Amino acid sequence: MAEALRQAGLNARRQVNVPLTYKGVVVDNAFKIDLLVEESLIVELKSVEKLAPIHGKQLLTYLRLTGLPLGLLMNFGQAMFKDGIRRVVNNHRGGRSTD
């Protein structure tokens, strides 16, 4: 998927580290984003029979830690691909820290 996005002229990075700061301690590689497109859209990829609430919460955590507003949760395990796409919006206006 990253290569297809690059061929379409978009900047797409795979397995991007997301740092976590807690009480002054920084963990540089606490989380990894599956795809970061144009430094503004997080794409989290799954291949499960059915998405669970934790999958959306995982993506929302990434959005809040990076301060980005929008992400896509894509599940390749659904019978119909269109049923496996979910848009997640970060309404939180905080910074990058979780202090």
C-alpha cells in the first residue's frame, strides 16, 4: 500500500515511531504507526474478521500523541472491503504530551 501511494505521488512512510512522554520520561518508540501519509493522515491496517473497539482507540491514541486530526482504520478481513474502512477524528486539542 505504501508503494502504491508513493507511485501516486504521495509521501508515505511505514512503521513510524510515535514517542510517548510521561512525567518527563520519553519513550521514543512506544508505538508504531502503520502508515503516515503526507505527514498528515495516519492509516492503521488490520486483517481481522471484525474490528473491535480497541482498534479505533489505538488509532485515536496515535492521533492524540501526534496532534494529527484524522486517521483511517482499514480492515482487510471484512467480506466487503468498503465495510472495513472507518474514519477516526481527533477532537482533542491537546499537545503531544500525556503528562
